[in-house]
Amino acid sequence: MIDHMSDRRSFVKTAALAAAVLAANDAGFPAIAKGASPMILPPLPWADNALEPVISKTTIGFHYGKHHKTYFDNLGGLVAGKPEADLDLVAIVKGAAGKADKTAIFNNAAQVWNHTFYWNSLRPKSDAKMPKEIADKIDASFEGGYEGFKKEFSGAAMGQFGSGWAWLVAEGGKLKVVKTPNAESPLTTSATPLLTLDVWEHAYYLDYQNRRKDYAAAVIDNLLNWEFAANNLPKA
């Protein structure tokens, strides 16, 4: 017999955990649970097969279950017993940036943050319209409006040599596209990240092999979470 009440309790518990973790910082920035051991790995915001056929369940299984979890586990070991263990994730990233003796902490903390932000930058395919506030910003910021954004965002994804990230950010009242290598992110700059696309090979190789351009196009056309981007816009 299927225990529907047990399934329901499990769902509610998972949903509550996700909400608590993502509410720890503005704009969905995850925080390391203070005083908790082990730390809580932020759950995916959707089922592991929800992005198919653009991104397969297999890719999500390896990407989240192996790569993201490894960064998270590494970070827990690196900060154990250190002042960073009492900080939220954003503070750890910013505090370790550019410090040679904290390179390992920065790389793992930034990759935990980047990946959680990436998962929330995606949503299962739907016909939801782009919120007006973000649509207006895109029209004002990119020549050609949305098509101009797509060209620049795809260009950043393809133009990032080796591993890294493409970002839509807000800065100086306008939106722009930037790219960062390896674990770097706009967190260490004056820009506010709105969306990101992971262009490390592990994000797409099982599904697209060396066709990064096809991966980027498929995600941009089908999976970008524009409501998340709108929620991340700096408040006036």
C-alpha cells in the first residue's frame, strides 16, 4: 500500500527546507546553516527530470549529485573550526576573494553559490510571459531588445574560453551581459547577478558533447527563469 501521508509529509518537509535555505539571503542566495553540522545542501528547486529534454535527468544527477555536492562537502571541510563556519555563503565568497591563502575556500564556496544560483536561473519549460519590469529593462539595455540580449548572452557563453559562466547582471541602472572564468562571479563586483548559465563542460557534455552553442541556445530559448531574474533586480 502506498503511504500517501508519508509522501505528503516528505514533500512538505523538503519544500519547507528549500524555502528556509533560499530565504536566508536576498535574491535566493543560499546561506550555510550556522551552527549546523553537517551543513545543508540546498535542494533543487524542481524534480531532477523537470528540465528534459533540454537537460537530461542523467546530467542533473551528475551535475547536482556529484559536482555541486563535492564543492559543498569540500567547503564544509575547509571551514570547519574556522571563523568562516559562522558566516553565510555570500560573506565567505566575498571574504575569501583575491586572498592567496583562501583560494580553496573561495573556489568551493563560489562554486556552491554559483550552482545554486544556476539551478534557480532555470525553470521547467512553460509559456509564462516575461515579467514587465525585466522586459522593459532588456528593451532599454540591449540594442534589438530581447534578440539583442540573446545574441550577447549566447556570445558570452561561447566566448568564455574553458570553464566558466555567462551572467545577466544589473549595474548602473541598466542590464548587461558578462562572463567569468572558473569559480568567479559578479558577487565580487558592484554588479547584481540576475541569471546565469553554467558553461563548464560537466553542465552539458553528456547531452551535447562539444556542442556548447546548442546547449546555450536550448537553455536560453526554453529554460531561463525570468521571474527569478525580475526578483533579483535591485530595488529602487
